[in-house]
Amino acid sequence: MAEDTTSKEYWRWTESNWHDPDMDWREGDIVSAGVDVGSVSSQAVIMVDGKLYAYSNMRTGSDSPKSAENAMDWALEGTGMALDDIHYVVGTGYGRVNVPFAKRAITEIACHARGANFMYGPTIKTVLDMGGQDCKAIRVDQKGKVVSFLMNDKCAAGTGRGMEVFADLLGVHITKVGEMSLQVDEEPPMVSSTCVVFAKSEASALLREGWPKEKVLAAYCLAMAHRVVGLLERLGIEEDFAITGGIAKNIGVVSRIEKELEIKALTPSLDTQIAGAIGGALFARALLQKERKKK
């Protein structure tokens, strides 16, 4: 009997939450949080005195304020902490002005730079954030401050949303796309279009021509990598180099970026999708410290 694939959501990536069971947040001086409401995913990060305590990473819904609340509620789950116990919250991301409990909104570029500095250390100089519907190439200093940046937000090609569209088209789960794209004997010509709609049509035509799924995915991952390498080269890349966002979990895209740049990206120790929310939480702590000094 043929497998029924009509109800499968191949685009659906794994949502997660976590908290540190060994940390007593009640002993902390400053409990800060960052909430990153993106076009595709939302994250909440809670920090105690600048140390990571809890986070959540989940899909953004149709309502930005509700998505922010859901992300925060899930990060708080099992901690014994209430929203009122958090001293300062910063909103960031696409929906940053719609985080109802945030005291400040800060751009995702500033927050990703600061978050990447926390995740990878002061040697990080170039950050590529591959988000749901845009890509950002950011140069940062040793404190995580933005030096310069370039952004592509004209279309979903080269983003997480574009990859979700391809996962659904080919009936390959989003978590398997990168690995499968590497299962080719040699690299095929890249998908020529930079528009997801046209790239999808092109991929459908290649499938009809008899291309295996692995080869079509390789062609798309290669095109995606080439597109963002162009962005990085226009900015001017300097090591150390790291990738944040959901596409950082796609080995097929990451390895091709590394190959074209001839630079190895740093290996993440934390979920690459929480970088923006980490930056927000760090900004929140700094802003509260500044407020306290004025009193």
C-alpha cells in the first residue's frame, strides 16, 4: 500500500525549550529576557546575571503579540518563575514592536551581533544570520557591537522559508534536506532562479526530467549558498566566522558556504536560532544596570 504523504508537514522543524535545573534564579540580582519574534520562528531567552538560564524556540503564529507570549510562557515552563519575576525584557526581530511585555525594542541586527558574541566569544568578527525571510551579513567588534552590515530581504530565496517550500515540494523532512543534498557523486548545476516561486517551478521541471531528489536538493542548496556568499563578499568577510538562524542547522548549505569561501564556520554549542533572543536578554541586563546607576 502506498504511503499517504498528503497530510505530512515536511517543513515542520523541531521546536524546543530548556532550562538549567542547577541554577537558582532567585539568587540572581538581574533576571533579564529577550524575545525574538521572527517571520517564521519565535524565541524567548531568560538570563540570570548574564548567564543563560532558559529558552524556547517555536514557530511564529499569525499574531505577533500572541507568538511572543507563547514563546515566553514556554521558556518559563517548569522554572517556577513568573513573567513578573523578570526585571527587564527586550523585544527584537520582525515583530519586535509587538512584544506586549517588553520595555524596549532593539533591531535584530544589533541583537544577533551581541548574541553571536556571547555564543562564540570575542574572536567572532563576521556573522551570517540566515533567518526565515531574510539574510543578514554582519561585521562585529570584540564586544559584539555592529561595525557594518548588509541585508537581503527582497525574496524568500536563500532563507528558511525557501527551504521549507522545497522540503514540502520534494516530500523530504526539513531536518533531512541538508544531509540528503550531499548524497550526490558530483555537484549539479545550481538552480538558476533566485526567486522561490521560479526556483520551485524549475525544480519541478527537473524532477519530471528524472533528476533524483538528492540532485535537486543539491542544486538548490548550492544556489542558496552561492547567494549568501555574494552577500558576505560584498560586506567583506573576516574570521572568525559564524552562522546563526535556522539554516545554520542545514549541513548541505553550511558546507557549501564554507567550500566557496574557503573558510570554516565556528561550531555552535547552543541552538543557532536563539542568537537574537540572547542578544536581547543581554541588552535588557545592560539597560537595567544603566537605569539603576541613574537612581
